[in-house]
Amino acid sequence: MPKTFTDKEREYIKKRLMEEAQDCLRLYGIRKTSVDELVKRANIPKGTFYLFYDSKELLFYDVLCSVHDELHADLRRRLEALDEPVAADQVTELVLGLYKKIEASFLYKFITGGDLELLMRRLPPEVARAHAEKDDFSMEQLIAMAPGIKGDSIKKYSAAMRAIFLSMLHKHEIGEEVFEDALRLMIRGVVMQMFEEGAE
């Protein structure tokens, strides 16, 4: 008979699993992290793990969603805190700051090392689809904060920002010494287009 936990115990166990999963992703990646390693680090029985997650991939997905939500919430707060009138350079630097945060976190290695692609392949198709939709929705919410940007334009600018984000996969080919400047130029180009369209 499965052990039952109080809400407080469930919250604590889930928090510990997510902390250890994030640490393992940073240190080892998906391939080298086993459920055995996760339960050892979280100090729980293996059976307890499966009361919370059907697989390590679903735990890693929860970690990814949590970090994603934190980054987007932080960017949203910073955008909302800007004094009117907001300048394109301010928005450019905020978005660039988001990319730099990602690069400084475990996410950069997770993405560029192929773990994100591996995770998406191993997730149930409906979960992977939900992630893509959530990512689109989050970016579209941020883009919609720009005055005058509506409808199809939101999707267009969201896709442009995603394309810029994916350029991180090619940092070496672009040139590491100029990558940040190139990133700033691309972001500024999209932001300027948004400002011009919003002013029409």
C-alpha cells in the first residue's frame, strides 16, 4: 500500500526533488543522471519518487518549466517597472539581460549540449506539445506589453525573438568574441520594428 504524505510533506519532497534534479542537470546532464542518483541526493526511497513522477524526464520537465517561468516573470517585472516613455534601448538591454541570464545558468549547457532536444524526444508527445504552446504563450504575453502590437504581429515578433534565442546554439560559428554584440544588434532590430509598428 503506497505511503500517504501530508500536503506539507508532499511540498517538501517535490521541492527537494526539483532542487536535486536542477543540480544534477547542471553537473551531469540528463544522460548521466539516474533515478537512483536523484533519490539518493533527495534522501527518499525510490518508490516515493514514483509517487511523484512517472519518469526522471517528467521531473526534469518540471524543473525546466519552473526556471522558464521564473525568467519570464523577472523580465515581465522589469518591463513593467520601466518609466514611461519606454525607449527601445531599455527594452533591448532587458531582453539581452534575459539571454545573458540563460547563458550563465545551467540552461545554456542544457540547451547547447543537446539535453533539451533529448528531453523533448523522451517526453510524452502531449507534454512536449504543451511545452511549445506554453513557451509561445509566455513570449507572446511579453510582446503584447508593447503598445500598439496586436494579433498576427505578436506571433511574428515572438517567432523572431525565439529565432534570436536559437542563435545561441551557434555561438561558436558566429564568433564568441562578437556574439554578445551581434545578439544586441538582432534584439535591437526586432525591438525597433516593434516600436515603429506600435507608433503607426
